[in-house]
Amino acid sequence: MTFSKILLEWYVLNKRELPWRNTSDPYYIWLSEIILQQTRVQQGLTYYLKFIHSFPTIFDLANAEEDTVLKLWQGLGYYSRARNLHYSAKDIVLRRNGDFPDNYDEILNLKGIGPYTAAAIASFAFELPYSVLDGNVIRVLSRFFGVEVPFDTTLGKRKFQELAQELMDKENSSEYNQAIMEFGAIQCTPKRPKCTTCPLSKECVAFNDNEIERLPVRNKRIIPKKRFIHYLVIDQDSKVLFGKRKEGIWNGLYEFPFIEFQKNIDCSSVLSSNKWIDFFNGLDYKVEFVSEEFIHKLSHQHICVRFWLVKMRGLNVVNYKLVNKFELYNYPVSVLIDKFLQQIKFS
């Protein structure tokens, strides 16, 4: 029996029941694929259901305010996905009267969509013969065929893409693509794969050569940058300064004014720093509270944050406005600020 036939038989018996697998509507499939980028299925499912409830059609998403979209996305991270989703929805409604593009090249041209997502939508929604290549697929192919080429190099990407396309059941591309992705997600997992019950183990190079832990091979090891941010919660008669970020990973989210340092320093050193002194510029203030350190780890950066509750009057900061403290919970914010707000519980 061929590689693809074994996967398809396994999929019939083992697949998870997920709502986006019961539709060929490209809007719902697109939505699920964007949510599942960098997100596990269990977490993504909750957000998917919230989004289709709030925005049942692409017109509803296109007509929504960006703040509403970002608030609904809050907690998923990688917020550029939500901004690009919203932008593309508006673009499809404006240029195509809401008709989702039905070919690979036009899907790929949508903002925020790369080759993997374009292939997934083209295959799942339109049964077009494009192979998907995500981390799950790379892991299965690398282990089964013993592919030694690092997957994060130009050569590796081309090698895996060619292999994936060659193996795909072109008469049943949607089912096959979902099968190999599902196989990597729940059978051939990154750690502790279920090799003893694997229908491919007899011919799996990694299993037979005891190379499961080593494959697939990564060429580059990401060394995360460390950031040390001190948010200044400036309380002026029960209102605090709050503004929308215009850049970076939290672009479009709201936050307090902040000062940032290149290394971790204690609170007394923060108070005596030029950044602190310049920020308050000789005005009278009183530090009422300094939070514990909140840490948020991303693949490319580790962010360490403290919150300073400062009482004062008369401070204006460009691009920040005074907001009632109890209204802060209505704004889309990063997971770090959300944790702080849930802990302090302003009212």
C-alpha cells in the first residue's frame, strides 16, 4: 500500500471532528487557517467559534471596527494575523463584492497569506491539487524518508515542497492534505510520537535508524532578544493615560506609556534613571504600587514587564488620552496588560 493510501486510511479512523472540516466555504476555511497559524487547535477552536458567531459573513468582518476585531483576537498573539485578516476582508468586499478568490495565485496575493495558507485554502475549499507544507507535514516527511536537509534553508524548503507535491493524492487533495497534517499533529508528534501504533513505522527511516529525536533538522537556532519594559499607569483623578501602539508586535493594541531598558535593573535604579526623570520632567508624583514582574516568551523575544501605578496631575503625553480606569477592559490589549488588569481589577 502506498504512503498516501496508508495516511488516508489512518485519517478516516483517527481524525478529530472540527467545524472547519465540515464546510467548503472559503471564508470559514480562510478564517480557520489564519487562526491556526502559530496556534494549537484546542485554543484556536474557541476563537474560531467566537469569530464566526461575531462575523458570520465576510461582509460582517469587513464592516467591523479594527478595535473590535483585535479585542476578539486578544490572547491569540501574533496580532498582525488579525490586522491582515481584517484588511483582506475589506479588500475582497471592495474589489470582488465579497466573492473569495478561487485560484491559488489570487489567494496568495491576499495580505497575510503565504504559500502554505494559500495551498490549504485552494485545496480545502476548491479541491485544487496544491500540497500543504507546515511543521507537521515537514516532520512526517523528514522522519519517514530520512530527509537530512535542514527545513529552514532555501534548499530544504524546495526539497520538502517537491516531496510533498509528489506524494499528494491529486484526485483527493483536500482529504490527503488534511490527513498528513493530522497525522503529524496527533501521531507523529514532535515529542513522544506514537511509533508503536504507527502504520508507517515498518518503513520509517527515523524509527528504524533510531533518529526520531534528531529529525527534522533545523539549521538556525533562534536566540530570543530580551526586553525590559516598565509601564507607567498614570492615575489622574481615576483616569489613566492610554494609547494605541503604532508599531511592533502589538501594533493596533492599547497600552500605557512606558520606558524600556536594555537590561534588568531594580526599582531604585529605574527611579534614578534619566528615562524616568525625563518622563516626569520635574512634576510632583507619588508611586503607589509596583507590580511583580510579568514575563511573556515568544520565539524571537522574551519580554519582562513591571507596572508602576503613579498618582499625579497635569501630565500630558503625545498619542495618549485619559481613559476611565473601569473602561480599560473594553480595549484590545496585549496578554501582559490583560494579566495586569485582571489582577488589579480596576472599578
